[in-house]
Amino acid sequence: MNADLIAAARDLLPNPAHSITSIAKLLGVSPGTLYNHIPDLRELRSGQLAADKEPDTAQSLDRMDAVATTPLDTGSVFPE
């Protein structure tokens, strides 16, 4: 899981319309991966973080576009 995926997940987590499972599926990871890479996931999910840390919707969409259009590096998983 790279920094862009983590940032995109962090942007989506405070929105109760998105389940953790749906965020994981959108990003191509498992829900467990989100829990493992985002230590404050529960706080983000419950909206307990300060208002100054709330995500910018346009920035979130830009991150999602970047993640969706970035080719996956499968070389480490499927070596030639």
C-alpha cells in the first residue's frame, strides 16, 4: 500500500456513506490492509479528529483519479 492509497483512504474514511469494505475494494486492498496501514482508522471513522484535518473533497477526487490511473507494479509479486 503506497502513500497515495493511504491518503485516498484517509480522505474517504470520515464519510459514513463509505464502508471500510467498500473503501478497501475501491482501492484494491483488503479491509485488514487498511487497519494495518492506518493506525488512527477508528478515530477517522468516528469523526473524532480535529476539523482542521478534514479532507478537501476535490483533493480526495484528484487522489482517487491518480490512484486509479497509476499502473500497478506487479513485478514484485509476479517476477518474470
